[in-house]
Amino acid sequence: MNNERKESPFAVVYPVPKKFTNSLFGFGKRVYLKYTTHEVISKNLQECKKLIFYESRGNKKLIGEGNIEKIELLSLDEVLKKYKGNIFLNEEQLNSYSNGRTKKPVVFTLKKLIKYEDGIRIDIPITMGGKYITKSEYHNILDKGGE
């Protein structure tokens, strides 16, 4: 029997379309929304300490990260009421992103946002559903970024 314990997820990597990446850093906003397949905050997601942004449809690089302070499941109306002015997307972009969906997005409140100046190219495929990475994978990626 294998007694090896699998390492817990440390971070989640989510793709962000290039057209939205400029709004992630430098504006003091801390709330990021992600529509997931199911209206649930999974155990793996609850264990994550960091959210890492991956620029999709562009450079295909990791472009920055934030420490996860809180994760909630809220309706779009609840998000706007609770966090208006603190969301990475403006109201027009948010409506475009939601595209009439009625299900609740996962809402991340982040702190200590860091932009990776040159981005970090990775060899791991990142789907719309995102990718969980362990602490050791996270450190390997950061070490690679310094090369």
C-alpha cells in the first residue's frame, strides 16, 4: 500500500484574457471574480493561499499573483453591492464577462498583489477551469522566472 501523502494545493492559476490584464495591477482593486463549472467552493480551492494570473490569448505567461484573503460565492448583484469600486473589472466589463449568466461566480478578495515584470512562461497547460499547483511547483515556477 502506498502511504505517500499527496501535497495539498498551494495556489490556483486562472487564465485572464489579455483585454482584462491591465486592470489587475496598480489600481488598488482587490476583488477578482471567476465563473466556475459548479456553484461551489471546492476543498482544493479552500486550501489555496494564492491566486496566480495567467495571460491567455496573448503572451501565455503567468503575469502576477495575490494572496487569497477570502473566497465567497455571490450573485452578481451581491458582488456589485458589496464590492463596487473594488472589483478588477468595471461595471461594463463585468457585465460583458458575466454574459447574462445567472449562476454565482467565485469571488476572491486578494491582498499583496504582485505583478511579475516580464511574466513567467510555463509549460503547464492552463484551461478555463484553472490549475491547482503545490507549494513546491509554485517555488519551481518562481525560480524559473528568475532565469
